[in-house]
Amino acid sequence: MHTRTRKTAIETLALPGVLGLHAYEPGKPVDELERELGLRNIVKLASNENPLGPSQMVVDAISAALPELSRYPDGNGFALKQVLADRHGVGLAQVTLGNGSNDILELLTRAFVSPDNEVVFSQHAFAVYPIVTQAVGARAVVVAAREWGNDLDAMLAAITDKTRVVFVANPNNPTGTCVGRESLKHFIKRVPEHVLVVVDEAYFEYAQVLFPGYESAEHYLSDSPNLIVTRTFSKAYGLAALRVGYSLSSVEIADFLNRVRQPFNVNSLAMAGAIAAVSDEQHLTNTLAMNKQGIEQYHQACIELGLEWIPTAANFISINVKQSGRDVFDSLLQLGVIVRPVDNYGMPDFVRITIGSEEENQRCIQALTEVLQQ
């Protein structure tokens, strides 16, 4: 069989880092599975979405903003920034808005990382870290995980004069592991000033309930000018479709992020929804309670099935299915249940399952039981 070795004309134009990239693999959409298999009543537990959806306050706020769709959004996001600054006790200029927190991660690498630099992150860490690193041509330094999570001592030892960014997902996706207050604080203090410490807190709200001793890195901002904390409205607040996230940092870091940020990167509906979401504390309470109950469902199911799982502080659980996780994923698709294979994270025997409603969880457990007993 002939194998193509010569680059196409377009390939010769692409940056070296981009040539070796593979597109991010999202969770399989429900409508795609419906088209492929002709199934209905599909349960999607692949993308760590909130089974309760957005709150009614969010829906009302978005509806009220619809008549202004012909207008560009506020490019500075003043109203949302003000809400977030007040909530976190920081200055307005310390808040940067993103089209999801992923946008912030890309802005950081574009603003601060060159092909001569290195970026440090853990094994089994969020797939976007290697993507943004390779896209700018920098070298990724992947540190072996400890008990499926960040080994902060090893990550600190991996830092060199070439290191510009270290990513710490807390909790980590897809493992759900967490770093405790004292360990994180000690780590941030020891990282050299020439290295930006990015603490990704996409699952912060869940960790507060599920992980004793958890604390946001935002408390260390005043003493750590090289610290950036990222958050999102996609998970606990149920606004994944709107793509809105933000970061907290020093004014100087935020200024550089805004220099490379696209104009109007967060749309008006997203900002209106996010402002309303922050105000609806009851909806967040209901979300966290449902999530905790769902995790207990999966714990019991794993015990009954004789399966091991990684203790989680987020809204998903990674389960060792003792065989190819991708094969189990494919078999579950045939039963109308979408989970997430994580072989691309170096976890070939695992599947990651989003915590859904009680009924969705039970449907998944039944399907998983059927697949594993085949």
C-alpha cells in the first residue's frame, strides 16, 4: 500500500506545532447518534453538563436580552465583570472574560508562551493544555500523575528556566482528583516568578461540597502576581451552550490577556445569562445536591459490579471497566447511552460518566451492567 510522505501545498504553510495536532474530541452529540442508529430517548452523559439545565432566572434574563440582538455586545463586559469582581473581592481590572474558560487558556499561551518555552502539566490532565501548548510551538512537559492527580512536588521539580506556564486543574478532568488547600498554597509560593501558575477551577462549585479541605486559589492572588485562576459557567451553572468563562489575576496579567483577546468574544446573551446565574443560589444548591446523590448511585453500582473508580470532586466519575473503555463506549452507544472514552488521556480501561439525573444515572447503570455481562 502506498503511503503519502510528501506534504501538500497547504501543509507546507501550516505552523510546525499545528501540523502534529489532532482536533479536540468532544462528546458525541445526541442528534448524531439518532441519525446513525435511529435511536430515540438517548441519554447523554459525556460532556459534564448540568442535568438541571439553566435556571429559570437565566432563561428570563436571556429572553429579556433578545430584542437587542442587532447590537454588538459590550466589548468590555462591564456589567458581568462588576458582578464577578464584587463576588470575588477583586478589582474590575483583574477580571478577564472568555468564550468559555478554554478561551482564557488559549489567550494565556498566545500572550506569554513562545516556541522556545516549556509548559508543565500533569499526566491525565485536560486535553486543552497540550493543544494550546503545541499550537504555539512550545514544548509540553508532562509530569507523571500521583494517584491519578497532580503531583505538585514533581511538577515543581520539572520547572526550568524555559518554563513559562504550569497548568493545575483543580479538580482535574477527567480523573476528578483534587489538590488540598495546604498543598496548593505551598506549591504556588514555591513556583518561580518567571512562571505563570494557572489554576483551572472549572469544577470549583462541586469540589466545595465533595472534597474536604478544598479551597480556591483565588485566596492567594494578592500575594502571587504570577497566579491566574480560571472559572466557567458551563458546568454547575448549566450554561455550556453560551460559552462564557473568566479568569482572576493581577491587573498586569489581565492587561496582556486583553491585548490578544478578540473583540466581543463573549456575546450579550451569555453575559446576561451569567449575571442571572450568579444570583440564583437555590439553583446551584439543587445542582450540587443532585450531583452528590448521583455519585452515590454510581458508587453503589460499582460495588455491585465489582468495579473500581477514581474518587471524584466534580460532576463526573471515571470507572475502570476492566477492558477496553472505547469498546464499552461503543457498546453503550448501541443502547442509547453516551459516555466518554478516555483512552486519549492515557486511561484505556476507563470510561468517564457525567453525573445526570437519578433516572439518567439508572439508565446508564442498567446499560453498563448489560454490556459488562455480555
